[in-house]
Amino acid sequence: NTQASAVILHPDAASESPVPVITMGNPYAGFARATQLFDNCPALPNEVHPSAVIAETAEIAEGVSIGPNVVVGEHVQLASGVRIGAGCVILDRTLVGANSRLHANVTLYHDVHIGCHCILHSGSVIGADGFGFAPENGRWIKIMQLGGVRIGDRVEIGASTTIDRGALTDTIIGDD
């Protein structure tokens, strides 16, 4: 019942198709690659918007895009090809790897490392304090969260996701 002009199938199923077939050992991965040809996410220009507030100690590589109302803290490093959407906040000593994209309103707390080719969707918060309190005499004492967050290469983080920093060591999300 397909109305498709062509389909992507495993070679074992190709003979059953009434329409032209592209055969692949992993058709779903082939479909994923085909969708990339039609990506309609708007490109951001290689410019720093005049409303952005950037610390003097921040290191901004060539070819970085920084949108309106972005805040970049002290000793932040933004590698080449980074795209920062409107309203993002990137706090001190944070590193964003090459060709990563932060969509609008992402917050990166201090001491966060984002790998290369990462995508962080709107509203994500990386590096906030986790839940840490110790009881004493009917009261609660805050346990300071001393770790950071390290996100590997080629990681995509969904909208409004929070990844907390570790109490003593870094929270780590590996590559891929």
C-alpha cells in the first residue's frame, strides 16, 4: 500500500517491493542518513550578536556563532564551529567542543566540558547541583557539589534535560 517512490530495505526483502529499492544491511541507519539530506534546522550566522555579554577572558575560536542575549563567563572556551542560540548562559571555566550546538536557553554551569559535535536542545541545564543534604539535629546541611560535568563527543541532549554535577567527582556522559 506504499505511495513511496522508492524504499530502503534489507537485501533479503528487496524482491517483495513494488517500487524501486535502495538495499542496505541496516535500512534504519540508511533512513537516518537520508533524513540528514533534508535537515531544515536554521543555520546560525558566524557572528557574535551585539547583545551578547562575553567575559574578557573567554576564548572564542573562528567561525563561532553567538546569538542574542547570550552570557559567556570567565575562562570559557568555545571551539571552532560552535553555535550558541539565543538566551544561553555559559558559566566560568566551561569548554564547548568544535561544531557543537546549543539551542536557545541552554544553561551550562561552571566547570562543564561539552565534547565535539554535540547538540543540546532548548532548556537543558548542565552542571546544576544534585540533591545532597545531610541530616543533623532535625535540620539539613547542604553537601556542596564539587564535581563538574563532562559530556563526550557526538552526544545529543534532549529539551529541558538536566544533568547534575557530581558531589565529589565529575558526572560523565561518554562518547556517542
